[in-house]
Amino acid sequence: MKLFVLSLFIFLSSFSAISAQRQVTHLVLFKLKAGIGKDDPRFKAAISLAKTLPRKIKEIEDCSMGENFSTRPIAYDFGLSVIFPSRKNLTAYLIHPAHVEVVEAWKEIADWNIVDFEESED
């Protein structure tokens, strides 16, 4: 009986720890540096490299990205949104060699802003 109670306690503890994790969104907006245009081969190469991330990094739950079509002067040039099951998965992604390679490619051609947030508990 004690073994059953202990097993039940461990099971319920692990379930509540899993359910306490909230989905994390990693949002990045890229602005090309002065003198770099959307026709620059480095821009196209950085996009192609970014598109490989979901195949290379298992922690990614979902990923979307695209070139901005807005002509407003405050608009950024490219956006990336990556979804993770938890902060732990985001942390693993940030140090993954494939992500570091993408960061290096973008560093050369763009400045960016980032926001990482958890889904709210409404």
C-alpha cells in the first residue's frame, strides 16, 4: 500500500510540474543595416539558414518567419517567431550550434529586437 501511495504521489507531482510549464514564444524583428538591401545575397542566405532551424533543433515546437511587406518607415525587414514548450527548451535553443550559426549570419547584416514571453494564464 505504501508503494502505491508513493507511486501515486510521484505520478501526480510529475503531472503538476508538466502542466505548470507554459508555452514560450521567442519573437525577433530584424532591421537591415544601412547599405544592406533585401536583394543582398547575405540577406537571402540568412533567411535560408534560419529556415533550417526547425529541422536541426528538437526543442522547437513551431516556427514561422517571413519578409515584411509593409512600406511604413518604422517597419522591420524580417520577422521570426519560434514556439517552445517551456523556458528550458528556449534556453537549450539559444546555445544550440545551429542557432549560434544563424545569429552570426544575421549579426553581419542586421540589428534586431527580441521579446521572449510565456503564454498568459487567462
